[in-house]
Amino acid sequence: MTQNSSKRIKVGIVGGTGYTGVELLRILSQHPQVDLHAITSRKEDGMPVAEMFPNLRGHVNLAFSSPEKAPLTGCDVVFFATPHGVAMSQAKELLEAGVRIIDLASDFRLKDIATFEHWYKIPHTCPEVLDEAVYGLVELNREAISRARVIGNPGCYPTTILLGLAPLLGGKPLIDTTDIISDSKSGVSGAGRKAEVGMLFSEAGDNFKAYGVAGHRHHPEIKAQLDRMAGTSVGLTFVPHLVPMIRGMLSTIYVRILPEARDTDFQALFEKRYANEAFVDVMPAGSLPDTRSVRASNALRIALHRPGNGDRLIILVVQDNLVKGAAGQAIQNMNLMFGLPDTVGLNQVAILP
Amino acid sequence: MTQNSSKRIKVGIVGGTGYTGVELLRILSQHPQVDLHAITSRKEDGMPVAEMFPNLRGHVNLAFSSPEKAPLTGCDVVFFATPHGVAMSQAKELLEAGVRIIDLASDFRLKDIATFEHWYKIPHTCPEVLDEAVYGLVELNREAISRARVIGNPGCYPTTILLGLAPLLGGKPLIDTTDIISDSKSGVSGAGRKAEVGMLFSEAGDNFKAYGVAGHRHHPEIKAQLDRMAGTSVGLTFVPHLVPMIRGMLSTIYVRILPEARDTDFQALFEKRYANEAFVDVMPAGSLPDTRSVRASNALRIALHRPGNGDRLIILVVQDNLVKGAAGQAIQNMNLMFGLPDTVGLNQVAILP
Amino acid sequence: MTQNSSKRIKVGIVGGTGYTGVELLRILSQHPQVDLHAITSRKEDGMPVAEMFPNLRGHVNLAFSSPEKAPLTGCDVVFFATPHGVAMSQAKELLEAGVRIIDLASDFRLKDIATFEHWYKIPHTCPEVLDEAVYGLVELNREAISRARVIGNPGCYPTTILLGLAPLLGGKPLIDTTDIISDSKSGVSGAGRKAEVGMLFSEAGDNFKAYGVAGHRHHPEIKAQLDRMAGTSVGLTFVPHLVPMIRGMLSTIYVRILPEARDTDFQALFEKRYANEAFVDVMPAGSLPDTRSVRASNALRIALHRPGNGDRLIILVVQDNLVKGAAGQAIQNMNLMFGLPDTVGLNQVAILP
Amino acid sequence: MTQNSSKRIKVGIVGGTGYTGVELLRILSQHPQVDLHAITSRKEDGMPVAEMFPNLRGHVNLAFSSPEKAPLTGCDVVFFATPHGVAMSQAKELLEAGVRIIDLASDFRLKDIATFEHWYKIPHTCPEVLDEAVYGLVELNREAISRARVIGNPGCYPTTILLGLAPLLGGKPLIDTTDIISDSKSGVSGAGRKAEVGMLFSEAGDNFKAYGVAGHRHHPEIKAQLDRMAGTSVGLTFVPHLVPMIRGMLSTIYVRILPEARDTDFQALFEKRYANEAFVDVMPAGSLPDTRSVRASNALRIALHRPGNGDRLIILVVQDNLVKGAAGQAIQNMNLMFGLPDTVGLNQVAILP
């Protein structure tokens, strides 16, 4: 199962007309070991990719092709940058052709089919592939990912919250797991490149609001992974908000430190946990990470605060929702699956200002 | 034809779910002599207006009703805040019922039917009403408006360009009318409240571009009025641009001063022309008007520049595209039609910052 | 102490060159019973106000004058739109001249001088005036305000949090007061009109971050009022964030419902509490108020959420930080002090979009 | 004078605390043949660069050092990302030490000292270095740059206007050179990282305005280069505008086609002129380039429009003002000076959305 790391990887993308699609293309077109082999769009069959996304002019010469015509089975790996429901319908055929799959939607994120069907309102048509699928959060699942044929690439909110909490869970009890709050904020690109009134510039601009308070699809995904890490059912309150910026996500996570854990050096704990992770940056205690410090990069930055040295621990986590929260993470998964270091093709510096 | 200025005006709005609709409601709900009588939306029949536009909570108690049920013929005046083609289909019936009409779309702006049909791609079904319609740019057409039954409310770009040029046209020759350039810039709300990919926050935000360079529907409207004022066929280059802001419009107009007019005091000319106009503010020479200085107000500000005292005159004009460029202007027209001073209900101060 | 409500009020403003200053001017210039009498700025002595703030052209003819020359003692009321420390230095003289004072800074907000001096790093030079000062949150303090000579106008964050929590405090125990979290978000105008690198468009734009996590000056102000209402020392975690928008503030407040209060109808409780308050809008349960629904208006909107009908109550509160969070609230205080209804001159509809 | 292209280049940066500084660092830290050797800031002596600019965490380990201590004379090339006046004061000493110089400010852009002193209000203290300095617009000056010791890196506006006009000048007469208009628009980062009220988010956000209409420092720079290319004195009207976006610049250039040139295939002319230029993209005729299509990349895109096939040619030019308009162009110059292909380390794809 080891890879020859100099071998080139033939990549296909299903559904390349959205923001995760163009972000995959931006990064993969610069990846030193990737050949873009096929990109599908039923609606845009024949249109050069760079015509839809002029930033790719001079970098990507491919045209969209309809799914039927696209040489997907000739790829080494196929990314699904599609709405939920698409990857599960094509997974078996691709696997049989020896193609690995990284789904950026939710088809392979939730192991519990009833939960999936409750939240996504469609039947899960591919439970056997779901069985073998690996949740693609590299920093939590490195080993399994490197051996996986199918990856459920994590949601953007879950990435921030799970990496923000992982060091606190699974060892000796440190925090009250019955009462975790994540007040999360996302840039508008998280809503995708769909024509929706609520995401118009004149609606989302110069404006701020909470949404999905009554229930957001990322809630069960976060909870499933937290439960797994904590070894118990976690109590999670999750409130997402929409920020008038294009990219970027910040989760402000509130946990209560257990009395017996009050002497813990949380800063050291986090630094140790992520010491060998290229993309998780535990900043000095008291830092205030801003989203632009990770804009267009695969970095995720964490800062801890403990006001008055009391029993509240506040964990601030930032990422670019389209990179570490989507396309970058997917490529990090690909790197692992093909025996490459995490950072190959992913080491871009964030754009500031 | 004189009006009793203390009489209340019963107002109807057709198509109140867009930005000009909500802006009409914002202003009319505070107008001291207006009773909001009916507002139609086929799609939102029965929905309280304030549910769609929560800024109106506590100010507007009306619900949308379908056009069939709405008591439009009981109104004194009906505003059409609809796409083109709607006003012309209902105009005759309303006029016969004694209702005046102010169309914020283009049905009654262009006197030449062939031009209308060329640019708007639909037949004009109501030429007899078009005949009597008045172009509702108050500062150019005050007399006719006060007697009108039907108003074609000007487009947003035309308002800036026509008011920016009017003092230069129609008297003794001052500028080369064969070569006028307006480089115009608009906030995104000008595109309306329609779900369009290009107007998403993630598309229009942190971005700038020209559009409609090959031809924009406001071009024939501007040219028709300029021709009329100049008494000759004017040469106009008009390039609109999209600015990542919600409201606001700035036109930078370039004209060439004729040799025989080099000694003209243009500042005095403009100040005199607009001395009695409440909403046209000729700023001191050399001023740099910004769009926020008129945000949410009916003011239009003009500043003149003549670099190096040469033969180029640069006219800067700003307005809020939704107010003086649409709803405010429409209400200013209504005021005139009902014998009220221009400023009644329209004297809001711009929001800064 | 009753007022003749038709009497005109002579108003002075100290420090009118900031955002609360121009916002006071915007609203007061339209207030039907106010005469703007004096506005001071040492630095801009002699400059017409409308030259600095062109939105006021045609609405405010006053010029700034240096504090020494300004006829402040001839005013009925003086607003201080200054940094902290200024109001306390002039309060006694004005009071002696019979002038009432509304301080928009913090000089008269905190009754505990040690707390003030700890957080604001200057000595409090006017404790006797502080003694009589009233905390100007109308909906909590209506009676005292109507009789007050000196008002400490609340901070912007405190206004949202206190009005969001008031119905839950002071009666029978409903929530765990040892553990209240407010995750609050503010537009950039809250930082004022000061040249600071961190507030540049290129720094704060397209960006999001928390700040002041280790301690924010509004924390003791909020806590003092919560303690007073709850009759006990409240445990408060307060994390402010900076949103890339100009105006607007949203607080997401997390409280835990006590077991004995699980059957409470919180929606009814809030609606009843604010039934007679013109500016507090308790929206239907489950609403998602956005900041633009209050932009440039004095409204504050509240919505309650109780996910899964569990023991977490989430209170969403929005306001315009410059209006209900500053200038509008100050004018609401003035109205009460002079025997006018709250809404006089303050009934503007929010600007949307 | 040829270079060994595998040799590493030791780079120093003077004044690295502004936006062009951090942009140089972002790109140079990824440049495969560059070693960052020194970065100076008098004010921030000792501070790690990545503390000021957290996007550089993990990419740049250097700290700022005061100019006196920085090992600048040990560099192969030094970039000046400083205000004007600094480079000229240090140029001679560095040249004597064999160090090449690329000044991103204006000290070496204008050959005419009187013009420099008129616009920049300081004496030029280094005329002998100015004599040998080369104007660093690669696409116009490739040969001279490759041999240069000192580069005056072009201003951002000039880059768009000169590259937009170059194909039209210097050959047979095509356009009326007495009457060229550039209506140019820039993102706010062009104003630099200086605390200025006018550049605050609350001032520049949701706002649009012209500035510098009476005279902008880039005017003489543009005119000097246009005159040189045209071989005659060109008539230029240049009006810059401020766009509420961080990065990006668009110039809308209006020229009049001469009667004898009406049959010219301008599209072919432009395509041919830039056929071998990696960073100048002549888009298909009628394209509407947006600034985000070049955001954070060194690309400059041009599109031609000739409405109605008349005698007006409109040239749209976009670039990222901090990349092709500043730091990227400077590095492109460095590549040439050290015998490398233009694109080394500069081939980043633009960030969209």
C-alpha cells in the first residue's frame, strides 16, 4: 500500500463549477505531482474551465465535460465537489475501476444512516461504501486516511470545532463534556455558488446574523466525532453566524474546566498535541487570530484564553473555509492517500491584506 | 388642477418585493400625507410586508395581496416597482379609474417605440399612454410633471448624467456635444433583489469590473434626453461599472469645453441652474463628493473640476441609486403631481458613516 | 418637574467630530423640538460642521467652535460625544448653570469609582456628580431618567446584553446566573473615528476576529447592572468580536434554564416585559434578526431560541451600535428628561438594503 | 553579466512593515531561489516579522532589525518598500558594496528632477544614481532591466495605463495622442498601512469617490513614459477613484482612433504585442475583466471594446495593485536582473472567490 512518491496522480473532479471546485483547481493546478485529467459539469459541457473562472486563464486548459464523457475511471482519484447525493451514486463504479474517492459533500461523513437521512432528506443509496469510508480529518485520523479508498471530507464548521476540542477529549477528564458551546462565524462563500437571494451582496453585505439556530446539518457531524473522541455523549450547543466577508471562519468555543483539571497547562497540552502537524498552528496564549491570517492558505490557527484564570476555557479557531475547511483539506487527504507529505502543493502563504 | 395640499394621498404599490419597493415603503411610511393603501405581489399574497422586510416592523402593517385582489383602482396614485412590461399592461385601466401612475421601470421612459422594443425585447402594448407620459426628472420637467397623469421615472444612471450635464446644454454652445464620456459606477443594489450568481456577495464583493460596455439599456434613455436638451444628436460614450457597495452611484463625466466658452464660469452656471432645487447640491469647486454623503437620502451632489484650467471639464455626480435614482425621485414626482413641495416626506439626512 | 412638551430644547454637543457626534447631528437636525445651539471642537474651531460631514449639507448650518467660546451654559442640555474624562471635567459648571448632561462616554456609567479607575486608568474627578448620575437605559430606568440632571448613556454592548437579559432577572429564579455567556459582535464604527491601523479598511475588511477576550471595559458595566437586577453577583463571560461592517451589533447570549423554570413561557415573558416599549421589538419565537433590520434606526430586536426545547436558552439581540447603542439612546434619554414621548424625532425606519 | 540561474539570491528588504513589504515577504518566502537575509524597521527592531504579520507564521522566521544593524551590504539585492526619500539616501552605499537596488517608491521613477521635486516636495539627493536607474516595467524595458543595477519600480496606476496603451504608441499613428483619458479605480490597500482617518473601514467602506482630480503624483510618471513611447507630448486626463475593496485596480482608458487607423485590428495588435509576456493577458475581444480574476497574482489582464465599431476605443486593464502593481513587479524585475525567467516564484493563481 506504500506509494512511489514521484509517481504522478491523475485527478478527476466531479462538479467543478462551484467554489470548492474552483478552489480545488487553483491548488491542484500548482501541485507538483498532479495531472488534472477530467472535470465534469453536465450543464457546462464543452466550456473551457478558464472561461467560467478567469483566474485560471493560463493555468488550467481543461474544459468541462458531461459526466458521461469524462474519463473518470481513468483517474487515480476523483474529488466530488457536488451537492450531497452525487458521490454515493457513482462511488461503487469508481471503486471497482480502482479509483479512490474524496467526497467534499456529506455522503460519507455520517456513519449513522438514519441520522444522514434525517438531516439530508434523501435515502442513502450506498451503505456498503459508507462502511469503509474514512472521516478525512487528517489530524485525527492520519493512519486510516493513508489506507483509505473513500474519504468523507469534513464539513467546514466541524473542522474548526473538532480540532479546537480534540486535545481536551479522550484522555483524563478535563472539561465538562455535557455543556460545550461553539459560537461559529463563517464567510459567505460557505453557502456556495448558488443563486440565492439571501446571499446577494445587497443582502449579506454590511450585515450580520445568526442562522440555523434550530438545527444545522453540521451539528450531527460534529457531535458524532465529539462523542467518539470523548467516549460519551457530548452536550453541544452550536450556533452558526454569517459574516460579510468572502472567505474565513472563526469558532469561539466555550468549555468549562473540571475542578480536578484546574491545574492543567492547556497551552502546553495543545502545543504538544499538534507539534507535528504542519497545518495546525497553536498560537501563543492570549493571541487573537484573525481570519485573514489564514485567507487562501491551508493553515488553521488556534488560540486559548482563560479569563481571570477561572474555569472557563475559550478556544478561538480560524481557518479559510474553502481551504482547510474544504478543498485544501481534501488535497491534504489525497496527499496522505498517495504517500506524499501533507504539505506537497499546499504550502501557500495566506494573503494579507 | 391645483391640489388641496392637506388632502391625504392613497397610495398603491405594484410589485413591492424588490429593493425599489422596500425603499418606497420606507419613505412613504414616514410621509406625512400618504396612506399606504395596497401593495401587490402575486407570489407573496397574504404575507405581511414586515415579515419579508423586518426593517418595516412597527412601521408598515400592510400585507401583500395578489394583483387581482388589491384595491388599486381605489388609490390616488400607483407606483410600479416591477420589471418592465408590467406597468404598460395595467396603465389604461388605472387611468380610466382616475388613478395616476408612476412607473419606476422603463415602460414610459422612451418615447420612441422602436428604440424601446430594440432594447427591451418586448412589444410596447400601450403607445397611447406612452404618448402622454412625462419623463419624471423633476429638475428638468417640473411643469409637465405637475400636470401629468403618467410618469416614466428615470433610470438611475440617467439621473446622474442628465443632471450633471443639463446646465451645459440648450443655451449657447459650451461643450463639444459630439464627444461626451460618462464613466459611471453603481452599487450592487442597482441590480435588484433577484437571485443571480453574478450579484452574490462572494462574486461582487471585494471585486470591481465594468459591464454593459457593448450596450446598456440606459444608453438610449440618456441619449434621448441629451439630444432633446442639446437640440442635436449627441455623441455619448457610457461605461457602467459595478462597485462592491450596496447603495450609491457616481458618474465621472468628461466633456470638452469649446474654445469660445473657455471663459465661462461653470461653477456659477451650475449654482445658478440649481439654486432653487432642494435636492441638487452644487458643491464648492474642487469638492470630491462621496457616495456615502447621500446614502439613504434624496440628495444628488455635483462637483466640477477643470484640471489646469484647461479645456477638459470633469463633472462628478453622486446619488443614492435607490433614492434619487429610484424611489425618492418617484416620491418627489408624486409630491409635484399632488401639489406638494418637493421635500415633503423626503428630507432625510444621509447616513454617515 | 413636568415639562411643557411644546417648548423647544436648546442643545449643545461637546466633541462633535466623531461618529456619535455626527449621528447626534443627523438625528437632532430632524428632531421637531430641538434647536442645535452649539457644537464644540477645539481642533476644528470655525469649520462648518457640514464641511467635515457633507451628509449634513443643507441640514446643519452650525460651525464648530472651541469649547471656550461655545455657548454651552445657554443650553438646556449638553451631550458629551467625547472620550472618557471630558464630561466629568465640565459637569459641575454646567449643572450649576442649569444645564442637563448626557454623557455618551463612560464617566457616569460606573457607580464604583475604584472599578472606573481600574478600567479607565484615570482618576475620577467628579464623584459628587457621579452620585446623582442615572444609568440611561430607558427600558430599565424610565422613572429615574425622567427626573435626572445627569445621564451616563450606556455602552453599546451593555445595551444589547442588558435588554436581552432583563426579563430573566429580578423575579423568581429562571436561569443559572453564575454562568451567562455573551458572544457579541460589533461593526467597526464602534471603534470610533480615530486613525488606527487596526481599523483601516485593509485591516478590518474581509476579516473577522475576537478582541478584548482578556478584559473589555464594557464587562464591569454589564456586570454591575446585571448584579443589580439579579440581586446577586452574576457570572459573566463576555467575548466581543469585530465584524467587517460599518454599523450593527449582535449579541448571542447563552443562558441555562433552571430545572424549576423549565415550563416557563419565555416568549410570553419577554413580550410582556417590553409590550410598552417603542424601541424594543420581541420578534416571533425562532426569528433570526439581522443587523440591517435596525440599521440607522433606534430599534433593538430580540429573538429567543431554545433548541430541542432543552435547558439552553439562546437570546439574539441586534441594534445599530451608533443609534440605540449610542446617539439614539442618548436622544431617547433627552426626550424623557424633557417630558417628551420616547419616539419624538427617533422614529426613522431602518435602511434596508 | 549573465547569471548562473541556480545561484541563490540573498535578499534584503528595507521598510518591511507596510503592505508592499508583507507582500514581498509572502512571495519571496516561496521563491525557490531566494534567501531572505535582512529586513529592516527602525521602529520594530527585534520583533519577529511573523508577529506583525501572522500570515507569515511558519514561513518567515526573520525578525525586523534596525537599519544600522541589518546586514544589507551582504545582500545581492535590496528592495525598498519605504516612503519616497529613503532609497535615494542609501543607494550609493549599497551600489558601492555591489548590491542591486529595487525601489518600490518613487525615488528613481522620474528622470526629470524638477518634476520629482515639484510633486514630492523634497530635494532629490542622488541624481547620479537616478541617471543610471531603469524604469522597471518589464514588458516595456526588458533589455535595460536585465542589465540594471538600480530599478525604479513603477507606480500601480502607471502600470495599468502604460501597458494598456503601449501597443498603440510608437508605431504608425493610431490614436489621437492629444486626448487620452484614464478613469482609474483602486482598492484601498494602495493607500498603504498608515493610520489615516480617510482609510478607516467606516470611511472607505460602502463608499465610492474620486480623489486627486486636481493632480496625482502618478500623473507625471505616466505622462513621462507616454511621451517617451509616443515620441511627442501626450495629452492625458487621469482621474483616480477609491473602491471599497482591499486589493485590485481597474483602469478604463478612453482613446480616439484616428481616421486613418479605423481599419486596424486592435485585438490582433495587442495580442501580438504581448504574445510572449507571461503576465499580460489579452483577453478575447469584448471581455469584462474583473479585479478578482487577478487577486493576489502577478497577472494583468486587458480587454478591448469598440462600441458600435466607432472611433472610440475603450481599454480595460486590471491588476492586483500590490502584486503586478508593486511587489510582484519588483520581483519580476529581480528575476530579470538575476538571469531568471520572469515567472520563477511568481506563478501563483489568483484567488477567486
